[in-house]
Amino acid sequence: MIKKFFTILFFIMLAINVYAQDYIFFSDSPNSTYYDPSWGFVNAPSFLERVNSNKFPVSTTNFFSGLNSLKLRWNSQAGGDWGMAVASEGWVGHNVNLKDSLSFYVFTNTALSSENLPLIYIEDLDNNKTPMHILSNYTGDIPAEVWTRIFVPLSIFENNPGAANLTQIKTIFFGQAASDGGEHTLYLDEVRMISSVILDTIRPTVPQGVIARGFEHHIDLKWTPNTETDLMGYYLYKFDNSSFVRIATTTREIPFFTDFVGGYNVTGLYKISAFDSSNNESFLTNEATATTYQMNDEEFLDMVQRATFRYFWDWGDPNSGIARERWHPNGSDVTNTIGGGGFGVMAILVGIERGFVTREQGAKRMLKITDFLSTKIDTFHGAFPHWFNGSTGKVVKFGEYQDGGDIVETAFMIQGLLAARQYFYQQNSTEVQIRNLITQLWQNVDWDFYRNNSSGLYWNWSPTMGFNFSDTFIFHGWNETLIAYILAIASPTHPVTVSALSFYRAGWGNFSQIDQLRQLYGYLLYVGSSYGGPLFFTHYSFLGLDPRNKKDEFTNYFTHNRNQSLVNRAYCVSNPKKFNGYGENNWGLTASYSIPGVDYTAHDPNNDNGTISPTAALSSMPYTPDESIAALKYFYRTHGSSLWGDFGFKDAFNLTYSSKGVLGTWFSDGYLAIDQGPIIVMIENYRSQLLWNKFMANPEIQSALTAVGFVSDSTTDVSDPDRLNYSFKLDGNYPNPFNPITRIRFELPATQNIKVDIYNVLGENVRELFNGELTAGINELIWNGNNDYGNSVPSGVYIYRMESNGNLLSSKMILQK
């Protein structure tokens, strides 16, 4: 009897589960212009709006939930006809007999009489259609500016299916009904077939922990996520004169919202509710309020880091904890990224340090990440894939044959993990496990395998193709891969099995672009070619690898990176292609999303289509703090309403975008992990050098740098920000270039001792120009490079370094004989 009872209960629960799963024909479109699984037709003289040939248009302005809705715009004329079909993703067939109602929401800006509503019918996988039914039989007039839910009983099709197979229904059709000759627009959302007999009517719980925080031009709302399994998302309400009005909807994975109000001294009052898959809405929260205010530089940096941190913390994969490749308006994406994930590891350290999360919370997330990397993800001779599935850990192909290990992406992850190994130094069980797992992951990477008995590192290895495919190759500098060469030499278990120095020279240094001294816009570039390339070359390897006060045989990378950033900015200021908006505060070309039709590219002065990427200027902050902060303020104050979102600055924008011959603007609506990560990390390196200090504290790293010939270099243009204090002013040297005499002019705030030395580009001191006391005010020293006390020097680049009361200033000059 008991067995029979549980058998019956099992089948009841199974039936409930089957009936509880809605057939979703539309909830949100991944494409913000059209919904792909759709098809429409029109016969003149009727009219039907279609996009991308015959697709259902999408509206991002009016929507019931999510981020968009379907836009049905038509004009029914006598003698004409039209129809528009919507299908589930993948055009799958559904058994209508298991459901009892068709449910959807409609919205119109102008009230619509029921007699002017379209017909409705359904179609199977063989394109057989049921008879048509008048939608007005199931609803009254549609009021303006209100979302109205419509239920259509599926029994009308079951009673008369025509030729259609109701077990394989593919599409829902809306079609021409009354030929009234007027144009109408109806927005449709949450188009589903449901089982209303067991429709959930229980409200979700009220969201808790709502916090409102004001910034200069926007207000952030954040709350504790609800835990209901059928939660769909949240509604945001704002007080408007006399009542709270719904202003936005977020998905279940985004428990925060940014309201860009456009100025300071603006107060906002907000309430939030949660809604589930049956569109039950919770009661509203209590009021949360905040006021915007004018911010200083430190507050701007806090603001950007806080918002960018959310990409890695809130949008991090719930299973792996690792960063997802991108965020876009259509919701979940299970593709995780190793390189961006390594940047995200560093971002978590920043989040702890800045108080965005507690140390315990950060350690818990880091343990999840390191455990996933140790036990679940596919690895290939210890190296990680470029992309992987965050649920299964299985490799996701990045290219046709890129189904194996990616040693460069692996280097970015190891760079982050080694910084974390030093950060989590405490002796509690969680942090001990983190350190042990990181050490294991670090020691497992077989760097020598990726050398493949060659003079350098191969980028990829495939378990099906080995090293023998076009997408893999030996990579050399100048680019983003320096960190891979340093780690391949630093490995305690699988370093390259050849001379470190010869490997470094033949691998990193064996390329025509590694060492090409040249001057652009008055700045010297020491490596690379032309303008130096996209600015991510100066970011990715240097998130942990500290380039200050050291050089190899090719360059001082801090000096070069600073100059390449300034060249990139100077190019935007000169604006040779005359793009709209380029200027001293609107600069930064690097790899990012790009204009439609290009989609993604590595922007630089040689590949410039007018697209500015905020990560370029912001991630250069350790090199160009004044210029980068000015760009930050410009991006926010001038374009914030379009450029600022829940995760901080969006990926890119273009003020000269032309569509169908009409000049306009384009702003990306997405984010990329590899662009967000350098923003938060490099701002922190500018502020506290946190990631530089932690990564460089690993003893293996200094040994590797010594092995490849790095030496101390005192000619870094900008020294440690904690020590550097511009208490005296350098005006420059005149003339420059010069032959043979130049005058170095500077201003002292008081009478004090000053020491001035001249160095060549190898860092050798060629002249102590002055060492003594000078008076307050403007001073001038003269250097004759042609006959300096019998010490004639050849033409070339020289650096003068000035030290006074522990403060340092330096600049370059060119002697041309």
C-alpha cells in the first residue's frame, strides 16, 4: 500500500513538473534590433514593419520584463494581408495538449479598440496551420500606457486543429484581421504557453538590504538577492511628484541598478519589488534615498572601482566563481574566460582592500575559484583553455582548432593567482587551502611543453591538432605576452629547459618590432613599431609585473608604456582623420567592441575608425595619472548617460558612426572581462601598488627577472607615487633637440640643495651637471654636449634627472650634431 502511494505520488509530481514548465516563445531577445526565431510576410496594400529581411522588430524602450519586447506595427488594408510568427529559441516543436492557455502581455502608447486587434493562430513543424481566431474574443479594449495580460484558451485549437499537429507546434502567428486602414503599434512580452490550473500565485519575498548611494551624476541601488528558484528579476520604482512609478527591470542575476540623473544635488527616492516566472510581484520595499554631489578625484576612483568590481563579483559565474567572457543585455552566458578570469582574481583582491566585500567573503570566492581550477576544468599539460563552460569545466572552442591549452591566457590567470597567493597570507584553513591550491596550479603548468623544442613559446596546443594549425605560432614581443615568457622562466617545476637569457632573447626579443627606437609627438618609443600598437600591450602583462625602476636590454617598460600612452593620446589630440569628439580628454585606442559591422577589433592609430575605448585611458593611470583622470571625468560628465552602466564604463563608443548615410553616435551596450579587469587593477596599482607589490613578492619572479638581465634603472620618468612629490617645477630644456647647448629651466619653492645628473639611454651617468644649493625661484643650468669639460658625447637621446629634498624629476632631450 505504501509502495503504491509513493508510486502515485511520483507520477503526480512528474505531471506537476511537466505542467509547470512553460513553453517560452519570447522572453528577451539577445539582439536589441530583432528577434531571430521569427518570420513575417506582408501583401500590399497592407503594411507590416519587419527588420533584417523578415524578422520581428524588438523594442528596448517599452518592455514588461527583462530588457526588450516584440514590436508589432501594422496597417491593415482591404485586399492586403500580413502575418508575423514568433517561435521558441531553436524553432522547437511543443505539445500543446499539455498546456491550457496562451499568455502574453501587451502595451500600446495609444488606446487600441479590441476590434482592431489582429488574428491569432498556431503552426506546426511541417508549416501546417490551425484555423485563425479573432483575438478580440479574449480581451477588451487595450488601454494606453499600461501593460495588459491576455489569456487565450488553447482549447480553441484543440477543438479544431485543422491540418496542424498539436504535439509539434512551432510558432504562434499574429495576422491581419479588421481592415481599418489605420496604423497601430502593439508591444508584446513574455509570450508563453502555460498551465493556468496550477499557476503559482504566491508572491516572492520582499527584497532585503536595499542601499542607495549617490555619486556625482548618478545614484546606485543595491540589495540582497532573493533566493526563490523561480525568481525572474526585480522591478525598480522611483518617486515622481505624487507616486512611485516603475522605471526599470533587472534580471535575477543583477541585484543592483544605476539611475543616471545627470547632475549633482539631485535626490532620488526608490522602492524595489521582486517578480517570479508566473509574474507574481512582491510587495514593495521601504523607501531608499540618496542625493548626488560634486566629487573629488579620490571619490571618482572609488566610484569606478566599485562599479567595475561588480562585473567580477556579481556577474562572476555562480558555479566556477570565475569571470564570464562578456556581459550583454540578453542575460546569462556560461562561457567563462581564463585571461579575464585572471584579471578578475586581482579585482577580488581590490574589492577586499577597498571594502566592497569582506576578507572572509573574498576568501570564500577565491577558494571556489581555485577549487574549480584544480578539480573541474579541462587542462592541457597543465595549461588552461582560452574559454570554458562555467558549469561543466569543459573547453569551449575559441577558434576552429583552439580546443586545448592557451599558454598566454594561462599566464594571465597565473599572474592573478600568484598575486592572490601572497595576499591570502593568514593561517586560517580557508587561506591555507587557497595558497596550497594556487601553488599546485602554478606547478602543474608545463611551460617547456609549449616551447615545443623551439626558440620561443607556442600560443596554443590542440589535443586533436597538436601544434600544427594556423591559429598557433611562436609569439614574440612587442605585445601583451611578456608575462608568459617571465613565468616560463620562473616556473619552479616546468621551466624552459634551455638558457633563460638565450630563450628570452630568441623568444620575446626575436622580432623586428622589439627594439625600434623612434620619436612621435615628442615622446620616445623604445620597443614595438609605428605608434606602439593598441594600449592593452601596456596593460595585460603589467597588472602584476611591476615595470618601475628596472629595465632589460630592450627598455625600461614603465618609461616606454608611459610614452606609448602619451603618444596614443597625442594622436587623438592631433586627430588626423577628423573624427568627432577626439581631444585631450577624449582619448584611448585599444582592443574592444567596435561599431556594427566591425564588432570587435584592436583599435590603434593604424587601425582607427573613430572608436574610443575607456579602458585604454583608465588602465594607463599608473603611467599617465593626470591625463587618465581627466579622461575619466570627461567620459562620465559628458557621455555618462550613454556610457555609464551597472558595471561602470561600457566597453566603447564612437561619435562619428554613420548608419545608412545618417551621421550619429554609437555606444556599446556590453562589457568584456579583459577590458574591465585592467581598469580596476591598474587604478589600484596607481593608488596603492597593491597588485604590483603582491605579485612581485613571489620569490620566483625576481629570480626570473635577474636571469633574463633586468637591472635597476634610475631613469624612470615617474617614480613611486608615494615618494614622488612635485614640490619643485620643471619647465623643460630649450632648445630641444639642440646642438650643442641646451638650457634646463626649473623652479624651486625655497632655497635648497639640488643634484642634476645626465644619463644616456643605457642608464649610464655621463655627467654630474650640478650638485649644490640654489635659491628659490626660477633657475637655469646649461649643458654643452659638444665639449663638456673635454667629455664630448655623441648624438642621441639623453635624460636629465633632478633630485631635491628626496623628490625626483626627469625628462628627455635629444642632441643632434
